[in-house]
Amino acid sequence: MVQTALTLSDDQAEAWDAVSDLLGKAGVNMLAGTTLPLKEQPLRSVLAVLGKAGSGKTLLLAELFRAMREAGVDIVSGDYEGKKRRDRRTLAILAPTNKAASVLRNRGVPATTIHRILYTPMYDPEYEKIAEWLAGNGEKPAIEGLTEVALDRAFASYQVNSSVPAALAAAGLRGSDFITGWKRREDPLDIGFVDESSMLDAKQFEDLQDIFPTLVLFGDPAQLPPVKAEGGKMVFEQLPEARQLILSRVHRQTADNPILDLAHALADPQIDFYAFEQLVAEAAQKDDRVVMAQRVESDLMARSPCLVWRNATRIKLIHAFRNAFGAPVDELLEGEPLVCDGIELPAKHRKKRLDLEARGLIKGAQVIYLGPGRKPGFSRLHVMGAEDPQVSAASIVKIELEGDEEPFIPFAARMGATFLHGAAVTIHKAQGSQWDTVQVFAPDIYAASRMGRIEAGQPLWKRLAYVAITRAENRLCWVVRNRLARPSGTLRTDDLIVAPVPLELTAPQLEDEI
């Protein structure tokens, strides 16, 4: 068994050895730290590493990534690819959504989305020198217009997040400064690690197998399958049993974790909704990391959305939140949470899309509204979790209404980033995300249990409860009543890091062209 800097449990060590054996057959020897060139007709292999929350999947993925990097394997992030070499071996670490990829990036693993890996950026030759230097393939360059201090900022950023665009942004550049365009990937890649593979649909899995001869899936079989999954099954469940490695031991922390205990209790077929809620109540009496809440806390919703099953519940909670804070029907208050729902720009403005995405305005990104921008239709925003969070962008904000009514739009640019309100989100949409404290709206879970729906042999309510409570990193609030607590004060923005908002993220001529 390979020796690593960490002490692995027996199941982790077995998974490590199985992946190491798979990679060895593909020409990457992690034990010796050597690689062989990729064969012209490589063997095609898929392996799945599976386990519930806290079983050590992410830890194992991160350690495998580091071992492969030390063996000389180049990391393909989708942001930048180094110059091709005949003997080059590559690894791409992927996730189905931007939110899921960002969880890995926050842990030092340079993950990207499946969609992004299908396209490659073309860099301006001058700024490509910086990218090559950051990737360790060249000397520190001298670039006109960039000081030594700016380059040092870029280097420091790259050490933290392994992202070339983020590093160049730290040096004061925008995406349109250093990326001249995008092209569809023509050549297949090499080795792919896919996190949150429970979210993969059959078409994505097929595309990945076309691109990567060697594919390792990391997934949680207790999560919710894709909405249109065939037979309600996840793609890794269709692999032979010998290709599925199961991690069973909980590793997230040495002390007992009541949130994980509750998640794993859901596997007991004797536990019904009433018994589970009793377990939540008992855990709340023993540990302040679990709270049996009598109402939704509106103060908390401003930073951590309440998780619900039904879309109607989500909309009701959003309007209750806005009413509690006295938000007018025709405008947003500073401090209201929003969720990016995508970017609406025509193809000719792809560079503007890149600017927005480079600043963190990707689908699923959580932002806080700071007020109107200097131009009509623009918003000043704080992008949660971004290295440089303050941004001003052309925005289309939609406040959904109950029933079949069209969403209310308090203001909108003609194009730009689109947003929905973020005080509450569905459990399906929350999959792949995590927050320090999470409120779960238990009446919705109860409604699901009353329906008696079964998905892939499991009661739907158990899968919903499992995904919802495992979104909490440190504290779980199990809300048992359809009530909303009055806020302790007005919406705040002083808890956010305040910095000067940069120039509006659009070209000066954009308004004239449309």
C-alpha cells in the first residue's frame, strides 16, 4: 500500500490502491512519481469512489490530485492549458455545476465545470508568458504596464487558488485583456476526476467517456439523482460492482458530529419521519450544533438561504422575508440576497460574459445587493466567497410571484447577469453547495413523507432530508413550524468586506451597439 503524508483508513487505503492501480495501467505511477506518454489507443476505464457525507471522498480526491501533480501530471483547469508536449500527461478535476466546483476550489483543488472543459481559452501571447510562469514553465516575465508588485500579487493569488484568470485579475487585468477568444476542444484529454457525480446525467457521462480514456467518479449514492435520470438511478450505479469502491467510515472530524449522525440515521429502514424528527430533537438537547427551531430566522436568510422542497414554499418564504424587512414592491433593499441564474448576452458579447464570470458571476453564485450602479439597470454587488467580491454589473433581477403570474422585475438592464431572490432555495438547487449554518424547512420534508414517493428504492423524503442537512458545515436548524421570526434590525451590509467598486463590467460601446 502506498504511504502518504496522511493516515488513511482501511477503506480509503483500498480505494487509493485501486485508483493507483488504474492510473498505473494508464501510465502514471504515483508511487515512483513517474509517467509514461499516453498511448495512441489507450485503454478506457471507469472507476467510482462512493461514500456518504463525511466518508472522506473529498480528502481522498485532494490527496490523489497532489500525488499526481508531484508525479509530473499537468493539471487542466479549463482556465489555461500549458504548451503541449509529446510526453505530457494531464488531469482535469470536474464538477457538474459551478457551485460544486467552487467547493473544491475553496479547498485548494483546481476544479472546473464539465461544460468549461469542452472549450479552451486563447490567450494574448504577451499575457501567456505570465500564465506559463505561474504554471512553472517559464521565468518571471517583464510585461509592459504591469509592475513587479502586480506580478507578485498574481503569484500570491495563484498559490492560493491555482487559477490563472484569478491571478491575472489580482494583477489588475480583466478577462478581455488577456483572453482573445474561445475554441471548441478538438483533442481528447487524458485522466478525469469527477466530483458530485450523483448529479451527472447519461449524456454528460457519455461525453466524459468520449473525452477521457481514464475516468474516476466521486459520488454520494444517498443524494438526489438528476431529475431525468433513467430509472431514477445515478450513472455510477450502472457500473459493475467491482468498479464501485465504497467508503464507509466517517472521517470529517474525530469528535462526534451530530449532523453526520442524523444523516447516517436516515439509512435505517425502520426510521420514519416521526422517528427521525425525534432524533433531531434529542440531538438538539445534547449539542448546540443542532437546533429544533420553531420558526425560520429571517436574519439568517439574508446570508444563508432556507432550504425547501416545494417551489411554492420557496416563493412564499421569499415574500415573507421581504415583507419582514419592509422591502417595497418596486425596488430592492441594500443587503438583500440574490442568486445568479445565468448571463443573458448575445454571442457577439462573449468577452463581456467572460468578464462577468471571471469576477464570480456564474450560475448559482450567491451575491448580496449593495445598491444601484452608476448606470440605469446596473447593480453594485458583493459576490460571496470571491477573492475580489465587489463588482458592478448590468443586471436583470426577477422576483417570482405565486401561481402562474409572471415574475416581477424591479429593474433590468437590456442584457447582463440575471438574478433570482436568494432568501430561500430548493434542496435540489442546493445540492453541491454548503453553508456554515443551514435552515431546513421541515414541513416540506413532512409533506414529501406523506406522499410516500420512492426514488431508486429510497423514500424521497429521506433523500431530501439527507441532502438538506448535509449542506450544513457547522450548524443545522430544523424548522418545525410555518413561521418567520421578526428580524432583529434592518438588512445589513457592514458585515461585508467593503472595497471600492470597480468600473462597470461592460464595454463603453456596449449600450451604443444594441
